[in-house]
Amino acid sequence: MQQDRSSEERMIDAALRAWRFNADRIDAFFSALSQNQLEQEIAPGRNRLIYLWGHIAAVNDGLFPLLGLGTKLYPEMEAMFIANPDRAAVTIYSAEQVKRAWSHINEELFAGLSGWSPMEWLERHTAVSVDDFLQEPHRNRYTVVLSRNTHMAYHFGQAILTKPREKKS
């Protein structure tokens, strides 16, 4: 029953629902594209869709160590999709490889996030020192997840602009 849940639990539920919403719509959008469509640039001279999808997956993979959930599942993706701009890496994952990594990362990440208590959500993330955290307690796991969710939504907004629009009569 909704009234039996604490305010903290409702805030966590809202954050998890927002995360799942963005992850699901990114998955639906990119998974429906062919390898040829994934080669399309989001704008002339800009990143290709395959790079953007890989970038979002690689950034999400970086959450494991940042949030204290373990090591990255696909550390090689950093060179392909974060450290280097599109087309700079000699090889990048194929569409099928990005899809598999994307799904695996998000399943494991969501499982880790879903298991936290309200107090665990408010723990410091690993990129902030204990001393800095005492001065800035807002630098916690919860705010990292909120900002990374915004990151996903931002890049989804870029990607969706490549979708052809129907002409109005």
C-alpha cells in the first residue's frame, strides 16, 4: 500500500522508475535500427548513432566502480566510446555487441541499484574523499544516478532527432 511506504522509499522508487524509463526507451529506439541506420550521423559531421549508443552504455558501465558496485563489465568500451571521439578508435563494437553490452550493463546495474536501502543511496560515491563528503554530503550515490539519468535522456534527445518525421498534409 502506498501510504505504508516512507518518503525515502517513494523517492528511490521514482528514481528507479525514471532510470528504467530512459533505459527502456533507449533500448527500444536503438534496437530497432539496422547496422546501416546506426551509421547515420546525429548531425552532419557529428557522432554516429552506433557511437552514441556505445557511449551511453560505456558511461553506464562506469557507474559500477563509481557507485561501489564492482568493476566495469566492459572496460574496453571506454577507449571505443568515451576516451576517443567517434571514428578515432580502430575498432568499435558492432550493433549486436553494443546491444548485448547495453542489456547486460543495465540489467546488472538495475539489480544493484534496486537492492539499496535509503541510507545506502545516500552514501558517498567513490570519486569523493571521506573528508570532502563530510563538507559536501550531496555528493552521494543518489545524485550520481540522477545526473547519469539526465545524461541518458540528453543523448536520447539527440538520437531521436535523427528519426524521419511524417509530413503533415
